[in-house]
Amino acid sequence: MKLLLASASVPEIAWAVEHGLADGLVPSPSQLVEQRPGDPRELLEELARSVALPIYASVSSIDPLDMHRDGRELARIADNVVVQLPLVDDAVVAIRRLSVEGVRVAATLVFSAAQALLAAKAGASVVTVPVDQLDALGQDSTVVVRQIRSVFDRGHVECDLVAAGPRAASGFTACAESGADAAVVDLATMRAMLVHPLTDRGIDAFLRELTTRAKPRITPI
């Protein structure tokens, strides 16, 4: 399963890319503004030039005409930009128009298999399920991910399924087992997934063993 980094921080992105852990970037509008208050799109352009990975960029409106216009402008930034639109009623037309024009579109805020199927039929090549929001409401997000995967597979729907917001390694693993193609995580979660108490215990034992090993004798010449 692919890992998409939720960050607009150049140092964080550099770390994830250098370690080969990021398969794409999902900088939120607030993260972009925090890093570049003047014109966030300048930062998007810089990231698109420096990172050969898909970059998911969100439109800044929910008006259908404005979403279409914003989507076209974002797509012009670089070929590796994927335009994100929230799956509301007014977005369906924009998703359709952009996809017909050759723009890769990700439909966000998808919470059911029915929504996912309609988004794919409209032309979205990616649907994003905020699993953290489902879990916060007491719903089992893995059930939703599994249902979407089943519907896509049975209908031979060519659309990627992205799970956004698993907060721990167990959540990430559950999304992978449920059929998600990718997961969106922040850097803290990504680094936490590298850690396990048994690994730490094993390292401690390894270091103790090194200190107790007999040193090789040096034969005098």
C-alpha cells in the first residue's frame, strides 16, 4: 500500500522522500498557508518541481464553476498535480468536466460505497475516505473501506481508494487489509510506524551482547 504524506513542510517532505517512504504528498490548504502565507500556490509549484511524486491539491471553492476553474488552474501547475474536490452535489459536474479535459481528480469526503461509486462514475480517478472522522463517530472505518473495495472490484472500477488519517500502525494495517490502495498520514504517524517496543528491546539486548563479547586476542609480532 502506498503512503501519502500530509505535509507542506519542506524539511518533513525531504526526510520522507530521502528515506523512500513517501509515494505522494497531500498538503492541506491550511498547511500551505502556514508555510507560505503570501501565495500558497508558489509553494505548490516549488514542490511539484522538486519532487517527482503525485501532489494532491485542493480547490478553494464549492461553487461548481469556481471548482472547475480552480481545478484547471491547479492542473496547469504541473503534470504530477492531482486536483482534489469535495464530493458534494455541486462538485459532480466539475469532476466530470475536469476528467473529460484530462485532469486527474480525487474526490474527497467520501464516507460510503455509494458515494465512492458515484464519484468514480463521474470521472474521479481517486476517492478519499477520512477514516479518522468515521472512527471518531464510533463507526468502523474498515467496514466502509472494505465495502468500497468490494464494489470497485466487482464492477471492475478503475479508481484508487485512499484512506486518510489512520493514527497508528494498527490503523494503517487495518486499512491495508481492508483493501485501501494508499493511506494519508502525517510525519509523526509515519515515524511512529517505524517503532515497536519489541524492536527497542531487541536493540537493547543486541547492545548488551556486544559489550559482553570477548575481545579477540592480539598476537604480538
